Amino acid sequence: MSAVTYNDGQVIVLSRQQQQQQQNPDSPPRRIAWLCHAVDARHLAALDPSVAHLTNEALEEYFEPRGGFANPAVMSCVEVQSRTGAKTLLYPILLPVTSQWMKRRIESRRRQECQVLIQKGVELARYLDCGVVALGQYTSIATRNGRSIDSYGMGVTTGNRYAVALAIQGINRALHERVLTTQNQTLVIVGAAGNIGRACAEILTPQYRQTILLGSRKSASRQRLQEIAAALPRVEVAVETDAIARGDVVLVSTNSVTTPLNASHFKAEAIVCDVSVPANLDLRVATLRPDLEILTGGIVRLPFGEELHIKGFPLPTGYTFGCKHSLICFRT
Ligand SMILES: NC(=O)c1ccc[n+]([C@@H]2O[C@H](COP(=O)([O-])OP(=O)(O)OC[C@H]3O[C@@H](n4cnc5c(N)ncnc54)[C@H](OP(=O)(O)O)[C@@H]3O)[C@@H](O)[C@H]2O)c1
């Protein structure tokens, strides 16, 4: 076993296999880390079967006070190959807290608690000799896109741009298959004031007949949306979900930890692309609304379909989130 001592004096051990891979001279020289956290409490329970019998709410309550004492864990160490043949050693590093744990702190001026944990993840990446670290899921939101962490000279990526590119690619492909053109379509962006939503609005709005920027019902939301809309053509803003029913194309990218969108929200035969992690569409939407084309945005297939061995993550084998794949594309 090999131990890492964090700046606060706490210690974490690497498994024998991780240590061997670390010292193997044949390992690819390029090493990268992806910081992630549990999507929800059920996901954490997959790592701790002793609490698997609890309800989702009870699980969140169980994990809530423990997050502040948690240390990041290296979930696996996987060689990932690109189409060019170049190989990279990828370390997924899990912060053992949920999206809800992060969101509660982001919204209650306790971001610092998230940042301490994320900084430990960065320390671990440095110990593993990584050249780049990607801030997955809410870790980019909590650190203001990496601005509030010390990266110790490593490259930092949020993967947001790549997630945007994947979402747009998916929507364009769906439109192309149906022989539809954007000039005749109404686009709704749910979460339009966020990092991803705003970038999508800036790129996509000029192409569509009309765009509706939708935000949360928080007091400052409408103003944030209006500031974005002021620089864009043919745009309306809204904070009520009934506006979604006007969308031929709906791009969803919010930081909601619930599933705010259900089968009744969408126009007939709409194309719906949900980039959010956790997903914002109620699981029953696909069954109840077979007329919709639902795209799970921001997910990408690895060229050689490697298994990433991140226990409990809601991804099929060989697939990954754009925020992680952006790492593999990243040139150091
Ligand atoms: N698949 C991938 O590779 C990938 C990559 C990066 C991020 N993500 C995911 O993408 C999502 C967005 O990330 P981000 O960085 O853009 O987040 P962000 O900057 O925090 O923005 C999220 C926006 O969501 C809005 N919102 C929250 N609840 C809402 C609701 N019920 N209805 C409408 N709007 C709502 C907020 O609106 P107001 O400002 O109006 O309050 C906020 O502006 C997250 O779930 C993240 O995990 C996925």
C-alpha cells in the first residue's frame, strides 16, 4: 500500500494494484484525472451496501453530515486509447458526496466546504503525476470553473465546451434525420443562465426562428436571462415551465437535483436533449411520450469502448461524460 498525505494531514491509501500501475514503466506517460462525485445517495449506497436498504431520503440524510469528513478516493486506473493510437492513463477520483450535498452548499454560501474537498481531489491528482485534471459535474460549478482552486501547475478543464459541442451535435443530427431546418423551429433552453445553457444560447439562437431562455424561479433569474437575451436575436425569457411546450427543440442544462421536467411539459414530437447530471427528465417520460426524441446529451462513446470501472455510475460500459472525455482530447 502507498499513502498520500493531504495538506490537512489526513492520509489516504492507494490499493496495491493502483500503486503497481503508478510505478509500471510501461504505463502511458500521459496521466489525467477526472474529479467526480456521486450523482445521488443511491449511487453512494452502491459503494456502501450496508446502507442499501434505506430510502433515498434517508440515504441523503445519512450521508449529509459525513461529507465534510470524507476524503476523495481513486476509483480506478484505466488506459484509454485514442483513434490515433496514443494512450492515456485515466484516474477517476470520486468525492464521496452527492449532487445534493454540493448544491446545498453552493446555494447557502458554504461553497468553501465543497472547495476543500475538491482541492483534496486535486492534491491526489498531483500525487498521481497527472498533467491535467477535469472538474466533472458540480465540481466546476462549486469552484467557479476552477478559479477558486490551486491546480499546482496542472492543466484544468471543466469539459463544459465539449459538453456543449456534444449537445449541439446530437440535436443537429436529430434534425438532419428528420429533414428539419432550424429556421422553422422554436428552441427552448432550460437553465439558459448557466455555464452550458448560456454558451448554447449564444451559439444556437441566431440559427432558430425563435428561442426561449428559461430559468429557475429564483428572484434574480429573470434579470440574468434578460441580460443574456439583450445581446441575442429573436429571444424571449421565461421562468415558468409552461413555456417548454412551445419548443420544437428543448435543450435542458440545469443544476437541479430533482427531476423538474415530466411528460406533460413537452410539445408533440419535440427533440429533447438533457445534458444535466443528475438527469432532469423524469424517468417515465420516455415511456409515456414515445413521440418525443430524447437525447442524453453530453455522453460520448470512447473510441475503443474501455470499461472505466467507476462503480455505481449511471453510464453504459464504454461510454463517458463529455466533461471527462474532454480530458482525453486535451493536449498537454
Ligand atoms: N454531460 C457532461 O459532460 C456535463 C458537463 C458539464 C456539466 N454537466 C451538467 O450540466 C448541468 C449544468 O451545468 P452548468 O455548469 O451549466 O450549471 P450552472 O452554471 O450552475 O447553471 C445551471 C442553471 O440551471 C438553472 N436552473 C436550476 N434549476 C432550474 C429549474 N428548475 N428550471 C430552470 N432552470 C433551472 C439555474 O438557473 P437560474 O440562474 O435561473 O437560477 C442556473 O443558471 C449540471 O447538471 C452539470 O452536472 C454535464
